[in-house]
Amino acid sequence: MKIVSVVRGTFLLLGAVMCLAFGGCGSGEGAADSKSGAQTDAATDFVQRDWCVEHGVPESKCGRCNAKLAAEFQKKGDWCAEHNRPESQCFICNPDAEAKFAAVYEVKFGEMPPKSTE
């Protein structure tokens, strides 16, 4: 009877480990997008791809999401005061900039990026 308990406990432990390994926290189906709260795999994928879906630029260069980057853009004189964003990322004043960022994404990932949500 003791052997059955040990075997059962081992299988339960193994099952729990597999659930954590394959269902991991913050990944896969149901992962929340930190910006919108939407639960999508696509949002997680774009974060892994270094892409700010909200603003249509690489997340690592998004001057609207990162205050430190915004300060650097302002210091360099690359700032659109009217729209409160880097001039190089101001798609309102410079619509061609959006196409430039999209082209870089397309070359890197073989598909067009999602349209920015803003």
C-alpha cells in the first residue's frame, strides 16, 4: 500500500511540474497584454518581437512608453511638442515615418506589423 502512495505522489508531482513547464506563468493562451489588458497570444508575440503595438514602433525605441527614451529624444532635439512624441516617430507630422518602421518590421519578420492602435 505504501508503494501505491509513493507512485501516486510521484505522478502528481510530475503532473504539477509539467503544468508549470508547459503552461508557464505569463505565456501562452490567456497571457495578458500589459498595455491593453487584452488576453492574446499575439500581444505576447509582439512584445517578444520588440514591437509596441500601441504606437507602431519598436518597443525598445518607443519614446511614448519610456520616459527615459523621451528625455533622450528631447535632448537630441528630436521632439514634436505639438503631439508630445519624438518627431521621428510622429506619424501625424511625418506619415512616411510609419511606413519606414513598418518596412523594417516586415524585413525582420516577413509580415506587415499590426496597425498601431492609436
